[in-house]
Amino acid sequence: MEQKTFKTSFQIEGIGLHSGLPSVVTFYPAKENTGIVFEKDGVEIRALYDNVGDTQNCTCLKKDGATVSTIEHLMSALYIKGVDNVCIKVSNSELPIMDGSAKVLLERLNQEEIVSQSAPKKRLIVKKTVRFEDDKGNFIELTPPKKQGLHIYFKIEFDSQIVGTQIFDADITPTLFANEIAPARTFCEKYQIDYLRAHGLIKGGSLDNAVVLDGEKILNPEGFRVKNECVNHKVLDLIGDMYTAGYAIEADIKAYRTGHFHNNAVLKKLFENKENYEIAED
Ligand SMILES: [Zn+2]
């Protein structure tokens, strides 16, 4: 299998979640071994785990005074499309939130032609178990894959009955991604929104780009889009964050109540020791 890029340049437009301002993203084909590179105000930032500067509410790249935030849903869609190389110029430091999931992004990427390049695709195969656990017992573990590809087990537990305990346990395939993972939206509690609004954030937030829960109620009139939408969204974020390894990762991943911070921390641990992984070229 060869590395891939887009055949021609194209744009995606939306608004930033926090700023509420327009965000225009322009994709340019890139040559072999470029990776996924964002460009903001003339600063190029490769979408790599060691350029991640903030994991508070999203995965945010920072370098030389430039910031590109909320990259995870796009990274997830680029991973599943098998895109290795692309330069992405952004007009706003936040990527557009779109519908709060990767559904619209994936549909847009599906319209673009993706072409093979001359260099072989590189895959990162996990060789030794790498685990990161926080002081609350939440953990993520990467173990050597039982078969080629990415398998994810993810468990979340919430006090509310409407979310409760949700488990995702499956091989990540393009079909499963399109049907069950990409449509899963960001979710939050109403009190969190009230707090963020009071602090001048999420100016672009609405029921069109998030699932909002209020105790045992869902405020979105349409309800949930997919079964176990909340854990599936965590899987969407995880896949995107794992792509900041700079390679398509092959591993069995087990995650318990984790988020962007843990995803970044486990990648840092993975790269601490070359014996933890192997880079394969097809
Ligand atoms: Zn997300």
C-alpha cells in the first residue's frame, strides 16, 4: 500500500465553537512523508503528539505563537480515509465545529479524490503494552494487536441513567466508522454550558453541534443519533488523537473513562522507548 494525499485542493467552512466566528479550512495536496500539517498565520505545525499544547476540552496544537484547536474530529476522518499527507491552512485558530461530530466532515472528504503516491505507507505496530493511568483510576492501555489494524474497547460510566455505563468494543473499519462513529456528537451537561457561556466561551455552541444533557433529559429534540452515542464519540476522539502519532497505529486499545489528556500522555509514553513499537512499511 502506498501513501495517499488529495488530488486537488478544496475548502471546508463553518464556525468555531468558542469564537462563534467563521472558520475556513483549505486542504492542499502534499508530497510523500509530509504528514498532516496545519498552517496558521504562516506557521506550519505538524499534527504530532509532541506539538499538542492543550488537552482541556479538545486537542490543540501549539507552536511559535500559533494555535490550531479542535483537530480531533478531522484527524479521525483523515485516518479512516487513509490520508497520509496534506497541508491544511486555517483562517481561525479553531477548526469549524460543523455538527459536533465527524459526519459532515467525512461526507465532505468522501467527495474528494484521494490518490496514491510513490512512497510506501508506514504503520506503527505496538510491540509492548504501554499504559497510562491517572490518579482517579482512569486509564488507557495500548497492547500489541491480535490482528492487523485497530481494535478499541472503551468504557464510560456516568451517574445519570440516560448515559449510564456504555461500552464500545469493535475493530475499527471504514463501514463501522461511517455508520456508528462519525455521526456521534460531542456531549455535555447543561450546567457546563451555562458556566462556559458565562465566561464568554462557546459562542458558536448550539443544539446543532452538541448533545446537551440536563439530568435525565436530552435537550436535543431529535434525541440521540446512534445507540451509545456518548461512548462512540469518545472513540471518535480517541481515533483522531491516536493519529497524532504520525502513523496509523495498529494496536488493541483499552480505555476506561479517558479523554484527550490521557490519549496524549499514552502516546508520549509509547515514544519514550523504541522497543514499544515497530514502524512497518507495506
Ligand atoms: Zn470530540
